[in-house]
Amino acid sequence: MDATNYLKPKVKRKKNKILGDTSRVITRFHVPGDVSRIRKIINRVIDMPDKDTETLLEQIMGDFSERHKDIKGVYDYHFHAIEGYVPRNTVLNQTKKELIGAYFTMEYSVESAALFNPSIVPHPDQNYLEKDSLRFIMSLRATGEGHISSIVFRSGSLDQNNTFLFDPVSDYVETPDVHVNPIYNRHLFLLKLNEMEVCNEVTTHLLNQLPEDFAYNDLKDKITALQSQPVFSEVQQNETFEIMYWLANSNYEMNFRPDHRVSERVIFPVSENESRGIEDARFVQFFNDNGEITYYATYTAYNGLKILPQLIETTDFIKFRIITLNGEAVQNKGMTLFPRKIDGNHVMLSRQDGENNRIMFSDNIHFWQKSKIIQEPTHPWEFIQIGNCGSPLETGDGWIVLTHGVGPMRQYCIGAILLDLENPEKIIARLDKPLLIPHGEERDGYVPNVVYSCGALIHNDELVIPYAMSDIMSGFATVSVPELINCMHKSV
């Protein structure tokens, strides 16, 4: 299409902005230095007169009890984490236990550096709303000290004019109760070990002793037994144990308190493979074959050296399962699910090569073996790379996919393509120019000249796009769906 004939859809930028709040802090277990320092700190508290410990704990409670809903519970939990270092036969009163726990606790401001890369989905609860309104949940990537990323949430509603009405944001933030004892399927566990190319006589020996569905503690018991009575070389055994624990710990469950606000929930890194951050969660409201709804999110786990695509599963945003994705095609960033199966298969967009938009199909949501390129950079604003900006959105004309393109000066823009409903490998239309280009205040931030989204939704015939501005804050834009599609260049 000639540039003079190009029709650009009208994009309306909203005034709403979401900024990080440095006062929203979580507590983290904190060990200052090596094991020897743990004992030294404990002994220093033990040697304190009881009156001094009471005065100090009272002061600490005065400083921190209003910043957390159950700070005493935190101190107690962290004390039990290092209780084994308390000298034998030492009797501690509750005050000293709590004070020791406080020394091994730190605050972490999850949003202090940035709040960006949002995705938005309909809320599981759509009761008691005005006509033509929609309640939503939004996820955002929050970064704090050390640029460690986590997932935080906001909630609210859109009225009939797509005006944003946000729920009050709580002053508190909480991490969930984590359960690292889910049930594993032995066959799937073996397939993942095979994919990692670490299967050997040790893994065979251990897995043969486990039932078809086994718990974390079942695996731990078998490993402990083999450690106490080695059958293979201890070096080989220990290397294998480490890998099997790494895989098991990458799959876990977490529960938040249902009576607390959505904005109080933060999914902070738990496993070793995500120790340096949980990045760019792309949530989707997925419709199962039986009509039930499950919310999935693909995200990138980062440990400082490697990235690993993972899957989040929830039905209520209270209970979450974290699951390892498997297969040769589970590589790189930017994987995102379609909201329903197509021709009996799960469908995922991806970007294994870091450059092109790809698609893949699987009859098992946890395993992805092959991908196919469906879009390569063709326009100057995307010559460096393209990728998706969240899950495809279904319309009567096709699947709308928001894309991101990287061009000169590493400027990120948001574009759009339209995929065939029943054959999503086929692009049937696309915008020749970007839908959103960073301008004004959007250009300045932690990573300049970037607009980026991890997922939009359609409401009242408008595409509602939450988007990040230069990796520091988030805003919103809307565009008419019919106008957007009419402005696309149809493929021949």
C-alpha cells in the first residue's frame, strides 16, 4: 500500500498512569554473609539483658508493625528458618526469638524502580456491575532493588465508555504461602529430564522406585536413601540430585489470602531458576472445551545467566500453580497462548530466534516441540526484531495480535496483525505503520523510547491497550476494533 493511501486508526491515549509506589514493601528472609555470621548474630542477641531485648523489640514493632499486617508472624517464621544455629541447650523466651527473627528480616520495595509491561484480563467475578461495564484484573512487572522483577496486580472496572475506574490500592503487599510439595507425573518428569539431556542410571534408579504420580517428599525420601547407601559414584549421584531438585523446585503452588485485596498480592521469585526475576507475564482468559475458564500466564524466569519460559495457572487469582514448560520449542522470551484450542490443539505464539513471530501447536499445554515463522520484519520500524504484545484477541474477522517492532535507535513501537480464525498460521491483514509510537513523556525512562504491552482486551467494540512507557510506568490507549481492522492492509 502506498504511504499516501495509508489509513491510520485513531488511537485515544487515556490520562490514567500507573506509577510504582516505594512505600509498598514486602518482607524477605535475609542472611547477612556466611553461616558463621548467623551464629554470631544469634549469640549477640542471647547475650543481651532481657530488659534491653524487650525495649529494642518494642521499638522495632513501633517502626514496622504498621507497614505489615503480621510482622510478628514474619519474625517467628524467620527465626524458625535459622533455629538450628541456636546453641544447644539454650532456652530462649519469645521476645528473644522474635528479635532474632527481626535480624534475619529485610524489607524489599517491589515497585521502587519501575512498574511496567502490563497485561489485562476480565476479572473472574463480574457480579454487581452497571450495564455494559467490565471488571478487570491487570498484572504488571514490578522491579525493585537489584532490578529483581516480580508480578503485582491491580483491579478495577471499565464503564460503557471504557473509562477506567480503579479499585483503591492497598498500602500493604504480601507474598503468598508457597507449597513445594505438589504432585508430579513421573512420565512428564522423565520427559523433561530427557529434554535437558541429563537422564542416566541414577535418574532411572530413582524414578523406577516412584509411583506414576508422586509428591516432592517422595522424591526427597528416595534421594536421601540413595545418599545414605550409594549405589553409583557419589559425584554422579550428587550432580543428578541437584538437577532433579532444580526441576522439582521449578514446579510449585502458592496461595494468597482470599479476604485481602488483589493489589496486595505479589508473586515474587521462589525457585532458583527465577532468582533474578519473573519477567513479562502474559495473562490470558482461556476457555476450556467444557466451557470452564482457566487463567494462564506465560512468563520468563531469569536466574542471572539463563532464561526459562514458565507457565502460571489459576482460576481465581488466589491459588496459583507454577509449572515448567517442556519441549524443544520452549526457548527465548515472548511465548503467549491463544484463548482457546483450535482444531483440538493448544496454540501459542513465540519468538524462539529473537527476531521473528512464530506459531506452534500442541495437544498438551505443557509440551511444545516445533514452531513455524509466520511473520518476519518487513517495515523499517521493525527491521531489528518483531514479537507479540500478548495473547490474540478473537473477533468475527480474525485474531487481532498486537505486535512490537524494534527499529532505529532501538525504538519499540506497537503494531497489529490479523490472523485467520481457523488457520492462525495465515496473516490475512496487517497495519503498515505502527499503532503506538513513543512520544513526549513516554520516551523517557529506565529504557528510553519504548512502548510495550503484554496483553489487551476488547470491550464495547474497542481494543483496550495497557502499555508500558520506557520500562518505568504504564498508561492506556483505546482504538475502535472495526476502524483498526478497516485500516489494515489486506494480504493477497
